Amino acid sequence: MSWYESHIDRQIRQAQERGDFDDLPGAGKPLPGYGQEYDEDWWLKSLIERENLTGVLPGTLALRRQLEDLPQTLAKLRTEQAVRETVAALNEQVLRAYRGLLEGPTVPLRRVDVERAVADWRAARAG
């Protein structure tokens, strides 16, 4: 211990000596997310999980969710035309987001390659 101990340091030391920090939730466990790849939206995801938020998402976040769930969505479709229409509608929404016509935070969104989506859909149906 150094020769100088501030008021705050003294309070912390005394609390440690009393055992006030013993048996805290998470004691002895790694920090949440330690060792995982950095996610720029960690704060948003933790807020949704912590506050158990459900319901309507802002437009840009809902669109990102639709893009993430696209393979599962396309797997349910029966025709190539339906796949093309679904991807075209999503791409139109992405363009609207680029233009600032969707409400919500700015999130990275990419248009979907229609031909690639159709090829993946065909491969999934064949296999």
C-alpha cells in the first residue's frame, strides 16, 4: 500500500476487509463476451436481452433481422418466382434505408444478389 490513500481508496479497502464484495453475482466467472469477436451492436443486443424488449423494432433493425433470416425465409418458398420477388422486395427496402426513408439507427445493410439467392435456394431444395 502506498503512503497516500484517498478517501475513496480507503472506503474500498474497508469494504473489502468487511467482505462486502464477497458472493457477488458473477464472482469467479469470466466477463460476459470475453474472448468473442467484437460486435459493434453489443450495447443494443444487451439492452434488448437485459430489458426483455419485444415487439416492434425500428425499420432499419427489422430489415437487418429480415436479411439475417433470409435463408430460412427462402427455404419456405415453393417457387423460384416467389424467391425472386422476396429478394427484390428486400433489396427495395435496403435502398429505402440507404436513402434515409426508414426510421431507426443507421445499420450496415447490403443488397442481396438475386441470382445467388436463387442458386442457394435451388441447392437447398436439391439437397
